[in-house]
Amino acid sequence: MRAEVGYPDAQRDKAAAQTRPAVAGPTVHQEEKPAMKYVCALTGVALVAPALAQIDGANFDTDYGPALSGQTVGTQFGNNSDPARDFANGSELDAIFARIDGTTLLLGVAGNLETNFNKLDIFIDFRKGGQNRLRGDNADVDFDGLNRMGDDGSGNGLTFDDLFSPDLFLTYTNGNDPAEHFMNAAELLTDGGGDGNFVGGGLKSNGPIVGNGPGGMALSADGDNSNTLGVANLGDPFDSDPATVTTGFEFSIDLATLGDVGIAAFVNGGGHDFLSNQIAGGLPDGFGNLGEPRNIDFSTIDGDQFVIIPAPAGALVLLAGLAGISQRRRD
Ligand SMILES: [Ca+2]
Ligand SMILES: [Ca+2]
Ligand SMILES: [Ca+2]
């Protein structure tokens, strides 16, 4: 019972590591899983009844509560000094705020994204399967930017931490004056070849991006670039505690799934071709830009370069004994 609402790929990998038969043991009652998760989450929604966050890129503290993760290193993509909501002269990823509301992931990525069409790339692990190492035959989205990070045929490809195999890619960007913003989305199927599409965008003054991703998944997003605190340039003292930055980029993602979710996120160059050092979960002290995406292997970098977003609290309370599962998932 304990693992029924747990983190999909962590369970899979842990089960594999223990070399258990696929149908034996308490963690792998596959046929029962959807029904159990459905019951738990429905009950959780009834008990918790959280208000829907407004997708505006602001007020993350009141919308989500404390940050799940704060940045550890100063930015090498420029420390924003422009307080305007729609413009930034640097990029930093200060904190991750999130919660799951029914089947919808609500995500706040605090910080700034320079309005030069640099990218905020987000990877979401919400079901079994996916790509621990990015393949080169995924959907062509954002000028083939996803495959720019993947295997070029030589066996490389951006590789995540061991327990993280994302199933969905989202990318957000902003630039121009007057400011515009855009979003694309793509599936990350275990065997590649998934669907992907341009979600939407245009003038920021028109409000949030509202559209659909692969399979008709409902998506919305908006950005607020007004932060001038958080981390500073690499090597300088922080402007403030990064976990207290409450503006940035906000997403509503209807995953149509229930249970814990993992996310990875980073600031990337305009062609998805040069990773900054602004990575969700943080890098070890002193790390600069990571550069060529295809050569990055987060499993060789200390710490988790992903963040776990727990399933709704009500579901966990009802399943007594789940305390500590988050820690075990990181083993
Ligand atoms: Ca997965
Ligand atoms: Ca800053
Ligand atoms: Ca790591």
C-alpha cells in the first residue's frame, strides 16, 4: 500500500534494483494502481479543497506556501536589475513552488528569464517510462530545440539523475518590445517519437498563454520578470534568500494523473544549446554554466537536479505510514 501513490519511476527503479519479479511484492500491483490512486486523490481533494492559483507569475508564497527548493549558486546568465514586469536583463532560477490540485500540477518557477528569447526548459516525470537520457527522435518543437539536447547519434544526450525519467517537456520563452511570450510542449516516450506542438503565445499584454499540449492536455502559463532579489552573479553574495523570491513563471498543467510528480527545470540558451548554471534543485557550490546540453549527466553531479512535488496532503494523511516516503525515494 505504501508505494501506491509514490513517485512512478523511483518505484520502478527501486523495484528493478531489488530484482523483484514484476508482479511480486507490495510495490507492483499494477492493475490495482489506477483505482487506488483515484480513490485516494478524490478523497484528498474533498478534504483539502485548495483554491486554484491564478496563473500570473506572482504571489507564489500565498498561492503555494513555502518553496520546495531554493537556488544554491549565483547566476552566470546575468543578475536581473530591471524591475519591470515584462522585461529582464538577466536570468536566474531562484526557487520552485508547486502543488498538485486534483489532476493538475500548479508550478511556480521563481526568478527571471532574460527577454532575449533564452529558454526556461521544464521536464515533468509523472508516470512510468519516459526518458532518463534524452533521445534524438522526439517531436520537433521550438525549432527542434528538444532534440538539440538529445542524442545526436553518438550515444550522448542530456542525462538526468538516476530516479528521474521525465514524460513531458515544456519550454517557455520571452522577448521583444512590446514583450511577447510563447510555449511549446512535447511527450517524452520511452521509445521516442512522441507528439509535440506549439501551445500558444503572443503579446504578454494579452494575458496568460492558454492552450493544449500533446493529447489535448490543458496548459496555461504566464511570467512576471519583476524580481530584482534572489541570487546575484556567481561568486557574489546573494541579493536575498532565493527561496523568498515569489515572482517568476507559473504553469498550470493538467497531467490527468494522480500521485507524486517530479520536475527538472533550467535556464537554457536561445537555441536550447547552452545550459546555464541555474538548475532546479541547485548545483554544488561554485558551479558555473554547464554548456553543451548533450554532454550533461546530472547523475554525475552531486545532489538532486530535480524536485519532488508531493501528492495532495489529504491523500497522504489518509494513508497513514507514508511519512518518510519522500526520503526513501531519494535513497
Ligand atoms: Ca516517467
Ligand atoms: Ca537576483
Ligand atoms: Ca545529481
